[in-house]
Amino acid sequence: MKGRVLLAEDDPRQARIVKLYLEQEGHSVVVVGDGLAALEEVRRREPDLLILDVMMPKLDGHDVCRIVRYESEVPILLLTARSAEDDVLIGLDLGADDYVTKPYRPRELMARVRALLRRSSGGKELATEPVEYRELRIDPARRTAAVSGQVADLTAAEFDLLLMLVSSPGRVFTRLQLLDSIMGFDHQGMERTVDAHVKNLRRKLGDDHRDPRYIATVVGVGYKAPDE
């Protein structure tokens, strides 16, 4: 899957390296050096993927992520030097689809890029026919999820996570199983990122974790869609 990638990175050397790897995989790449330029470029010509450094001048990556996610469904991959779990989860809570902590291996970054582009294009569909579960109706072909007829604004990761759960009501999935399915490669050590996606899903679906209709927590294991 080749795509149009917007790389927002203020370190010229790092930007050159990442751009080279992206172009070697056949992607077309636009590079900007600050958050405001990234926001303007997304609005001008929406890319297939935004790779966004968190520590950016003029407008930091978290603010860009928040604004872009409000305006667009473009997949967002954060680059962050903040490896603490709470710092990482902030970005996911703002709507980012995935993140890579610095320093990172370019091959790992390219694997994340491939997974995000494949998923956003529908390449990781878990079902082909519409799935109905309680008040939810999920259409994999259109990649839409509606609650009582109202379409929910889900990121690609959130959509795939929800589809996996409601396609098998009652089945318990570990965090690692969910990550392996939605990310498409070994994401071990990052299982807690699922919690951020679930938190966002519950908010967007109007689901109460204390009395869940769509996503129930299985303490010490992971998540499931409650039996109907």
C-alpha cells in the first residue's frame, strides 16, 4: 500500500532519514518543520497518513493532533521522546492511531506506517458483511459504525477494535490479541495503548464502563463485547 505521507518533523537530519525510508517504500512525502505548517498542509491537501513529532515549534504535536482529529479522519502516527506511559497515552487519547518513541529503528517505523495505511484502506477488515450488535450497526465495506442510526466518528484503530469485539460477543480478548489484530505486527510491551482506544470508544459510543452495553472490561485479562 503506497500513500501520500505528510511528515512533520523539526529536526532536519531526522526528517531526511525518515523521508528517504518512506520514498524507498514508494510513498510520496511532504515534509514540514513546525506544527502550524503541518495543520495548514493537512487542510490544503489531506494526506493518507500524518507522521507527527510531538515536540514541534509554533504548535506542538498534541495540539496539532487534537485539531486534526476534530477536522479529519486522517491516520496519525506520533513520534515522541516521552516514553512514560502517561505521556504516550495522552496522544492516543487525543485521537492518534499509533506512536513510536524516540530513538526508534526506521524499519519499525516503516512497519507502523504499512499497518496504518493498510488498515485505513480497509485491508484489515475482520468481516465483510455489516455487523449488528444491540444498537450498533457496523459496515466494514464503508468503515462506518452507527449507534441507533447516529454515525460515530471513529479512528481507524478504534473502528477495527470495535469490529473485532462485537463480531464475537462473549469472547474475551487479551490486550495483546487486540493489538496484534489491529496493528498487524508484534506490539508487545504496548498493550496498555488498548486502554486508551477503549476509553475513546466508550466516550464516542456513550457506553458506561460501570454498566457496559458494548465493551466490558475483563479484569486482569482484557475486553469483550457482553453476551447479548
